[in-house]
Amino acid sequence: MRRRAFRVRLCVRETRWRHLMIRRTGRRPQPSGEMVWFMEGMCFLPTFLVIWSSSTFIISYIIALYRQDVDVVLPYISDTGATPPESCVFGFMSTITAFAAFATMYAEYKFVQRVHERTGAVPPTLNKVSFGFGIFSCIGMCLVATFQETTVMEVHDFGALLFFICGLVYAVIQSVIGYRAFPYGSSKFMCHLRTFFSTVAILAAIPTIACAVLVGTSKLHWDTDDKDYTRHIVSVACEWITTFSFVFFFLTYIQEFQQFTLKLTVNLKEYSGL
């Protein structure tokens, strides 16, 4: 008996003429045709990630504020998704954000892999390590979305640490990869911008974690007379800065993602079976 099996193969196609024009003129050519900019190449991935993730934090904050579940002044992002119904919205949207981040990171991984095949500019190990940290960061985000701080605080805090630490390492390595891959990929300005957001995220993450550990307690409503109120505000403010530094970091992918596409091809393979 002969059966047919489907094998899915992922192919990456770069726009060679872009690279040639960059190397000859030092400038990026303008896209031709009437294609909308965010539909060029794989640009829609980081664009969707930035818009959706920003909406996740803002919408859950507005709902929690409307229901008076959090204070107006700087609640933790997790606080805005701690109680129903905003916890349902936060969990749903954060999970989609995690998958969108994974898809974006995977596309970047394949692009850098192809750059190495053609130029040898980026060590494969560096690319794999970066993608690995990115995966763990997405897992941490899923844990934060699934386990609210008011229910299973230990798992929630572990997920938050996993998200922040692995996300920071991913951002730093990707900043290095951006410089190594130049001129294939982002411009020098985007490389500098990527490094800037990575640096801001690191500097903000340190007081976020340190002050949260010193405060120890976690509650949804704070008063200015409460003990450790100042440390709480510092921690919360830095958490928002760190989070949106990650969001803006993925904005720097847009220029790079316009230069390639990912395609799924299905190959039919015939084999003999019993």
C-alpha cells in the first residue's frame, strides 16, 4: 500500500535588490507599488505585537480604574488584571501577546539564520541563545496572564521574573546581533535605537525588582501614609517603563521585517506502507 505524507518546509526569501541598493548607495530604497507599509514583507508581525500589547495594558487599566479596583496613580500592571472582569480581559489579551511575541521572535530568528548562511556575519549559537531566551520570556508572560497575583502569587511572581530577566537578555543579544548583521537588516539608527531601549529596560528593571522585594507586601490600594509607599511607587513606575521599553524595542523590527517574507511550502512524499 502506498500512502502520502505531507511535509511542511519553511522558506525565507529576502529582497536582494534592497541589500544591493543599500550597499551601493548607503540608503534604503522606497517601496514600490501601492502596498501599505505594514503589509510589506513580514512587517505586520511586529506592528500587530506593538499595537496589541499596548492595548492589553491600557484596556485592562481602564476597566480596573472604572471599577475602582486599582488606584489612579500607577498601579502595577498585574494589579490591573487581578480581579474579574479585567482579569479575564488581561489574561486573554496577554496570552495572544505572548504568541505574537513568539511568532515575531521566530521570524527574526529565521531571518538572522539566513543572513548567517549568506554572509557569516552572525554566529548561529548567538542567534539560537537569543531565541531560547525569547521563548522563556514568552512562557513567563503566559504564566503572568494565567496565574493572577491574588490567587497564586508565587507562580505569578516567578512568571514575572522569567519574563523580565529573559526578555532583557533577549533584547541585549538582539542589539548585538543588529550590529553584527548590518547592513543586512536594520539601519545604524535602528541599531542605536534598539540599544537605547534595551539599556532603558535594564536600568528600569533593577529598581522594579529591588523595590518590590524590599516592599514585600502586595495590595491593590495604597495610601500616601502607608509604609514603603515611596518604594512602591518607584517599583511601579519602573515596571511601566520596562514594559513599554520592550514594546518600543519591537518597533525597531519593523524596518527589518520589510525585507523578507516567510513562506510555508507543502511537499508530497510518497512512501510504502503496510
